[in-house]
Amino acid sequence: MKVIKLDAIDSTNEFLKGLSNQQNINNFTVVTANSQTKGKGQMGAVWSSEVGKNLIMSILIKDFLLNVHQIFNLNILVSVSILEVLQSLNIPKLSIKWPNDIMSDNKKIGGILIENSVKGDGTIASVVGLGLNVNQTNFENLPRASSLVIMSGQNFELENLLYTIAETIEKNFILWQSLKLLFNSKYTSYLFKKGIPMPFSDMQSNKFMGIIQGVSATGKLKIMLEDDSIPEFDIKEVQMLY
């Protein structure tokens, strides 16, 4: 595993995508930075971090996705891998808020952004970005955000955490073929508020009650409604009100 360490960058994802477009770099190459000025979340949301307090990393993953219909499999692999690491560190009440927010209790402690590109030969290369709140304690105007230090009461060494997460993803990459159903089951069991009646809002701001049942093969959220139907919702088509 090659690790490229940067002081400050606009985006580790953008840096790694540019690097992989210019040259043939090794699978599981990691880029990390003390700070980034244009951190991104899902659908263009902005993610910001205090300098030197949190884990900012991107990892290149090749030869995992065979076609675009399998894209959510990578989300499952990465999310489950991160939760495995955090569980080993005794971070309490961990869950995944669909599709890829990392939660501790009701607080967001991290987020994943996966960007895929289809190469000329049909292969798919993915850049997996992770922003994890680690030693930051000030989240002014972010009442739903927290960090590992707040949730556990202890500080963490960022470099050790980076290597542990990257190595766990690589290990699970190898195990995926034989344990795919286990990873899918773990992802479903980790879903935030699964099986609990919750209020939701759709794109037209219509509010409704529903119960999360799981996720479809293509990554859509399955919610049971009051009439017992189970429609599927894509990213940004539905928002949980909690």
C-alpha cells in the first residue's frame, strides 16, 4: 500500500482522480491531507474539517466493480469495513445512515464519497473518499455532528487509524467474493433506525411515516409505508426527519 501525504489540498478525491488519470498507479494507493479546502459530500454537499484534527483520506480501488449495476457493492464493502475498525476502538452505538454517513448514537461522525470512472477498456476505477471526525471537539452550528474523541473520551493517532482502515478495506476486498452475503447482511443490520417507525420527507416536502426495511441491490432505500407497500427511494429522493 502506497500512502501519499499532503499538507493541504483542495480535495484528496480530486488529487487521486487526477493522479490515476495521468499514470497507472497501484491499487489501494492512499492520499491523505491535514486539511482540504473543497471537501465534498454526497450530491455536492460541503464537508469541512479543523486542520490536523480529523482523518481525511482517499483510496483508489480497482478490479472490484465489474459493471455499473454493482456500484453499491463498493459502498457496502467500505461502510462495513469502517464500522469494523470503529467497533474495535469501542466507539459506541455505531450505525450507517443510508447511504454512507457514519453515525455514533444519533450523531454523524463521518461520511464516505465514492466516485467511479469507466475506463476505455470497460474497467471501473473507484476513488473512495473518507472524512472522519476524530479529535475535533468544536462543532459550532453543527448540532448533529460529533467525533471519536467526544463519543469515546479518548484521542486517537490519525496515522494509525488511516493504516488500519486502509488495511481493513484491502482485507475485505479479498474476502468479498466468498462472503458477499455476509457483508450485505452486516450493512443491512447496521442501518440507522432500521425497523423503527420514523418520519420522512420526499422531494416535494410531503411528510410521511415509514419503516426502513433495507436496501435494494442497486442501493435504493426500501421503506415500508402505512399501507404496507415498500417503495424504493434513490439518494435525495427522501430525507429522514430525526
